[in-house]
Amino acid sequence: MIVCKSQSEIEKMRRASMIVHDILEDLRQAVKPGMSTSELDAIAERKTRESGARPAFKGYRGYPKSLCTSINQEVVHGIPSERRVLKEGDIIGLDYGVIVEGYFGDAAITVPVGTVNGSLKKLLQVTEESLELGIAQVRPGHRISDIGSAVQQHAEASGFSVVREFCGHGIGTALHEDPQIPNYGTPGHGPILKEGMVLALEPMINEGTFQVKILEDQWTAVTVDGRNSAHFEHTVAVTHNGPWVLSRP
Ligand code: CO
């Protein structure tokens, strides 16, 4: 069942999503060689409390931290740790969510650590472009698979692959609501988009194979071939004139 949100519910999700946006921009500035991922988690948690919101991921299905930090071949759900230190040339996915008055916002960016090589720059650019092409499909009357189709076409035309095992999702009074939103597929399938739906779109794009596996920690997803992966996410409302990206100013 897909729940459509009222204007006042969407306003709360806007507030949550903009707090996530602001924190991700602070983290983007903070990322430096020599920094540990647990320092980034501490910044996110402090800024969340200062804004009056609550972290959405901590305790979700037992997730131990507030932020997800996924470096290089890590796809999603990397757990921040003091022992994990960034180095020049890495890329790091920063995935964050908060709750405001019972409503969720969820977004992610992948950023370079210092200067990265040209092929990593291209991976970041194509992944962000794929998300934007997916967002452009968010309008009443379109179908869920139109989003994944747009993402997949651009990613594969650029020589990359699309992760299958994780999807985008509806979002509202829970982090994950219906529908699931695959980042691949053919157009014209799945639920029809309606005004008031709110969707978290989150393509994960790999340099090599799309196959992933989960590490011993039960959370960190990595590429099976050890090549790099990038992830961008926005929370997006369906309005009568098309997408409203709640996690963007
Ligand atoms: Co999400």
C-alpha cells in the first residue's frame, strides 16, 4: 500500500530532508585525508541534535551508528569506525537520514577525498546524473519502472553497472515504505505515480560487475570484484507539476 502525503506532511518531510542536506554539505567540507569515519558520524550526530531532529538510522534493525560511510568498493551501509581512516584518492559515500515530528528525510552523496583519478570522477558524475534522470521521471501518471529504466540506460551507456540487490523506497512516517524502486528495468511497469507520493531514489552504480556481497559485520555491502561503487540519493515528492526534491534547497 502506497501512502500519499498531505501538504502539511510533505512540509515536515521537507524540514527533515533539508536538515539531511545541510549535514551532508557540512560532511562534504569536513572530509579530508587522515580523518576517521567515526569522526564524520560524530559531526552528523551533533548537528542533528542541534537542529532538534533525531538520527533515523541509529538502531534501525540494529544499525549501530547514525551515518553510513562507504569507501571505494563499499557500496552502501559501511559502518563508521575509528579504525577506518580516509586517504587521498578515496571516494566516500555518505548516507544520512533524520526524523522531524515523526517524518523522515533520507539522502546520500559520494565525495572525493582530496584529488581522485579521472575514472573515479567519471563514476561520481555518471551516478549523480543517473539520479537526476530518475528524478525527471517523477510526475503523476508515470510509472515506477520509468525511474529505474532512465537510471539504467544512462549508467550502462556510460560503461557502468547498476546494483540490483538494493532499491529506492517510499518514505514517510517510516524510513522504508512501499513501493520499492529498482534502479533498472523497462519503462511502463509497476505502480502509477500520484500526487502526494514521496520517494527516496538511490542508485548505486559500479565500475565493474553489479554483483555485491555483505561482509561479516552483517551490514557493509561491497562489490564482489573489488572495483569501486558510488551512491547518490534524494527524497522526492510527486507534485502536480513534477518532482519536488525535498533534500535540495
Ligand atoms: Co534510502
